[in-house]
Amino acid sequence: MSKLELVEISKRFGAVEALRGLSLEVASGEFLSLLGPSGCGKTTALRIIAGFEHPDVGKLLVDGRDLTAIPANRRSMGMVFQSYSLFPNMTARENVEFGLRIRRRARAERTARALELLDLVGLAGTANRYPHQLSGGQQQRVALARALAIEPEVLLLDEPLSALDAKVRVQLREEIRRIQTSLGITTIYVTHDQEEALSISDRVAVLSLGCIEQIGAPSDIYREPRTRFVAEFVGTMNRLDGKVNPDGSIECGGLCVAHGVALGDHAPGEQVIVLVRPESIVLEELPEPQAASGDLFEGRIVAHTFLGAVTRVTVSVAFGAVTADLPSSRALGLSPGTRVSVRIDPSGVRLLSIGTSGPGSDGSGPTGGGSGGSGPTGEAESPGEEGSATAGGLPTRSAASL
Ligand code: ATP
């Protein structure tokens, strides 16, 4: 188990500043995800850790040892890439053995270790199959076993699941976490899928434009976004333009929308961005029109998006629209056109000062999360897939990490 530190790392490619003074500490045995949209610098950070790129400025330390100038093949990093990057002419076992072979381990030891690892990743019966005889998920398990074979100090995974279908992705991410926990290996996982990052990490670092916007436990990132960018990238979020009233309640478009919100540093009279998760909006059918009272106001259902157990509902209100998540069984009774009372649970409201950094669009309204799990407004950012191709073209590159 090893502690890893990035100290003020900057990297430029011509006019592009891929990383801007990135500092990060990953504790021994920790599972940390780098989460962010395409082009924010995640892969560059991982490649610098692996030794495939050299930083312009800054240092990389593992257990206090400065590895910045050490070439990739002399670092103890196991890497798994988006493309399975197995050697096509080698069996699963031979692929897993590869790193041990170039380290000149005895044949019997190599084989025993490879079989043990194939067993660990759930592929005990497939040691003699070639990559083309394995499914995508199985190939990625072999790639994981291969990365682990050399007993690396740090395991690096670059969008390892993005080529797989949704169900296999969920299964395999749980497997990766189980194996990582059982081995206690320090792990950095790059993804643009917020659900993936939140579900398997000890901590998540949200990156934007080569910098960390926020780092913390998944629940903190989700519940306490500190910038507009994080609020909008992670999960679906209603973002309303509001004001703190003299009595501490929150007003949007002249309507009181919440009482009892934790105001933090926000003073009465201040204009604020009001952030509300869809699950914090409570809807009740309203048979007759009713004037707003207290923190209840009126709305009308305009659209439904069925998401399985939950249905995401768009509600038109006096100051625009809000998105609410309801159990699907309840949403059935609130069809489009239904008049509803709207209440915002104050414990689910976060306030940001106007001007808090972030490249999100202006104006009120719900925004979707980075996994592409967008809300019905269609405003969700859907990070592209192309950038992680930088990790493709292996096996030659993976060989360097083995
Ligand atoms: P993705 O999720 O799409 O993989 P990313 O967050 O991993 O994106 P990087 O691949 O680290 O982003 O790229 C960061 C920026 O640096 C991008 O603007 C990218 O185009 C640029 N970049 C990365 N590698 C190179 C390179 N070898 N030459 C030129 N520009 C590069």
C-alpha cells in the first residue's frame, strides 16, 4: 500500500493547458476517482502518474519518493485502459503473465500467479482462451488481472468500463471495488460518469479545466457542492435565481420557496443561486387553484421521464420550471396537466453566491449530471467519449506500465 502525492503539476500541449497546478494526495489503500467532463485533464493526470507524460512543472511522490523523473517502466504502476488492450496473440493466462515475464520471474511462479489472479477476477475457467474468444467484460477482467499481476504500488484505471454495456458496467465496477478493497491497493480511477465515481470511490476529485473544483467523499460532493460547476456536473440539480429575505426565507421570482434553509454566510437581501436536488421537491395534487402560502406554491406538471423506480417530473411554476423525482407508482397519479402544490424540503437546499465559479449556463432551471443521465430539460451536459482514446492503441503502451 502506497501513498501518492501530486504537487502543483502543470502540463501544457501547445496552446492547451491540460493541467494547471494540480495538487492531490491519495492515501494508502484509498480509492480515488478523478471525475470531470471530456478534456478537463483526467487522462493527462493519470498518464503523468504512470510516467507516459512528463509534467512541465510539479512533482509526483509515492511514499515520499520523488518519481517525477523516473521512466514508466521503472515505476510500479498497474494500468487498465478503456480499450481492453490485450495482446491478441496471447491467451488470457499469457496476457496476465506478461508483466512477470518481462520481470524474469520463473515460469511456474508466473503461471501460478496468473491463475490465482484470473480466479480473483472471476475467470478461472478461461485461462486458455484468446481475447477474441472473450466478451468485452471478460477482456477487461483479464486487463485488470494483468495490471495486478506485478503487485503494483498504485493501480490506475482510465475509463475502464466505458466500452461495456450498462449492466456489465455495474457488475464490473462492483467487482473492481471488491478486489481493490480486498487487496488494499491505492487506486486512481478516471471517469466522466458521475454515478460510477460516486458509487465506488472513497473520495472523488471533480476536475474542470485542469484544476480540482472540489474533492471529498461522494456524499459531500453530491450533497454539498461548493461551486456551480460541481452542482451542475454531479447529478441533476435545479438551479434557481433567488434572494435571501429579511426573515431568512428564500424567495424566487417573488414567491417564498423555502423556510429554514441553512444560510451559512449568506446575508438577508443577498441575491443567491438556489440549488435543489429533484428528490427534495415534494408535489401534491391540488384540485383547486390556491394562492401561495408559507413555502407552498403552485405548479403544473408538464412532462414525465420514466427512469425505472423513479419518474422525473418537470413542473412549470411561476418563475420557470423545476424538476422533481417521484416514486414511479406516485407519478402515475400526477399526469401531465395536473395542478400540484410544490414544496421544497429546506434541508435539501444549498445556496451559492452569485458569481461562484463554473462554466454552467446562466439563468434558472434544472441541469443534468455528467453521466449523461439527463433530466427532461435536455440541458444535461453529455461529456464526449473521444478523449479517452488517448489511452488506446495499446498493447505497446500498457507494456510500458507492466
Ligand atoms: P476525456 O474524458 O475526453 O478522456 P480528459 O479529461 O481525460 O478527457 P485529457 O485527455 O487529459 O482530458 O486532455 C486534456 C486536454 O489536453 C484536452 O484539451 C486535450 O485535447 C489535450 N491533450 C491531451 N493530450 C494531448 C496531446 N498529446 N497533444 C495535444 N493535446 C493534448
